[in-house]
Amino acid sequence: MGTFKCFVGALIFTCLVTICSTSIENGGGNIVCYYHNTSYFPPSEVPYRLCTHVIYAFGSISNDTIVPEKPGDLAIYDVLVGFKKWNPKLKVLLSLQHGFPSVVTDTDTMKRFATNAIGFLRHYHFDGVDFDWEFPKLSQKSKFMQFIQIFRDMSSRDAKLRSADLLLISMALGNNKYQASTLYDYTILNKNIDFATIMAYDFHMYIPNVDNITGYNSALVAPKGESPYYSTSGLVKVYLALGLAPEKTLVGIPTYGRSYTLANAKQHGLHAPAVAKGDPGPVRRLRGVYTYTDSCAALKLGAVSVWDSTSGVPYLYKGKTWVSYANEKSVAEKVRWAVSKGLGGVGVWATHLDDLTGECPGPKLPLINAIHSAMKSTSNHEL
């Protein structure tokens, strides 16, 4: 899911034939949280009571099956799946990002992969799989849609044979109008997937000679002078107009920011000239990226925060550093917007980019807590 990620859904009802549904299909109340293992965020800290779904990023595709991406992944699987003992409604999925071209080829290969992958997911007690192919070529679209149909059909047969719940299928969808209008068949997606997270972030980041003025990573509403599609509300409306079912649509919310180096410290507003990615943040030391921990640390060190009431997001600046980031207010506004539009919920990229250190005021993981509180106060679904 790009550089970062997180998601939503639960509450199973029983059905007499093939496919059993989850609350994600009935809309609202879902918080899907992506998690990527890092040295500073152990899996034991994943907020399994704040999220309806946890998606582990990533597994790998190799030899027509799923394999762990790195040593130690099996132990992480055990921790995440083990949370279901304490939160029986929780669903845990495994995300796949790389390797799709090796299996999205002919029908036999796709069926072989589906059989092997379903066996892998069942063996490690996952509740489903997240397809995060970034991105198929236009020439691969029809095969990819066929792949999703085959995977759903074979997972349905598997569930029948096992008398088990159907494995969930989720997707991550691109962050621009071109990808939305060319890469997916929404009739097929609506019929075969359980939910899809629209990656409504990375609208702007410093790219030399391409995107070299300051811009919002994930505005709710596009600022004046920009295309409406460079915003959460504008992009989601594109997907809905193209036919993606609202109840299966999740609004992607980032917990990280994008940083810039200003050309002139005195020009520090939106659309100010920039000359490079921002210097490494004060805590995580990532160039061009601020985790929420970095943003809070920067504010403690004297950075100035500005709230844009039109776009529903803040930015901060200090010296020649400028950062478009998320805070509790901005993520809560996105949750309320998603609920007001009757969408399936929100997907968060990512748990490990929220603050676990206490650098930010309030509880641990303040952004995910704010998302949960906003969803609980506005949704009719029990969390």
C-alpha cells in the first residue's frame, strides 16, 4: 500500500449457502488497520480492540503460493491471530503486494495459486487476504479480474468443504482518477470482494520538477486551485461514480505526513516553493516522511502548526522544514465524512506510524484512538 497502511470490519451472520457476509458488507463502523513490523513497534502493541480488522503487511508470492516475507513472520502471525482470543469479533488478514505477475497469467496457474494460498491462509488461521498489487498494467486488467473471480470461487468451495467461514478478500485501490477509471471492473469487484480501501493519500510529495511546491498529503477537500481529485472526498466520489459499492468502500486514512525543504524559510504556506524532500524527522529519521511521533516531537521543538479549515488538515513548519501531517482532528473529520456518505468505514495506513512513545499528548496511538472514538460516536454499529 505504497509506503505505509491500516483497515476495518466484523460481525458474521450465518447463511445457508456458499457465501457468509460480514458487517463490512452491511456498511459503517469498520476500522481496518494495516500493520508492518518494525523494531520500534512490536506486534504485541497492535490495537486489537480499536480495530475491527488487522491486516499484516506483507506476505510474498513465490512458486505459486504464499510464503512469509521475512524471518520471524510466523511468530508475528501467531501474535496477531492470537488477539482473536481476546476480541472474538476481530478479523486478521494477510496482505500481498509483490509477485502478482508470476501468477496472474493463465487459468491453471491462477487456480493452482488459489488452492495453495487458501491452504496457507487456513493453516495459519488467517481470516482472509488483501490484494495490494501496485499496480497492474492496463493489459493485465482482465486477467487480474479473472484472478479475483477464481480466488473467490475456490475459497467459497473451500469454505463449504470445511464447513468454515468464507475467507475475506480485500483490496487496496489507487490514489488517482486514471487508475480508478482504467484498472478495475467494479461489477466484478462488487460481486467478489468484501471491501476495498481507497488509498486517499500521497496526493502530494516532493518530486523534482514534478511536485516541487508544498502540498497536502491527504486533504479531505482539495484546496483552492487544485483538482478536486487530489483529495479524499474528490477521489472517493470518483470511485463511487464508477460503480464501487458504497458499503464496500473504505476511506484510506494515513497516520504519517510528507515533508519538504522550503526554498525560503519566510515562504512557509501552502504551495510554497520547495527544493527537496524534508530532512529526516526528529525521532524516526525518515527523509521526506514524518510519523506522527515525528510531528509531535517537532511541535515540542518549536514548530508552528496551522489548521486549514477548508481542506480539513494541518501542516507544520520550522525553519526550512514544512510537513503536511495528520492529527486527531483531521482523522476524526474523515471518519465523520465517511459515515455521512454511507460508506463501509475507514482503512488506516498504518498502525506502526502512529505514536506509541508518549511523544504525543493523550493515550498511546492517539490517531487510531481518535478514529475509533469518532466512529463510535457517529456510527450505529457496535464497536
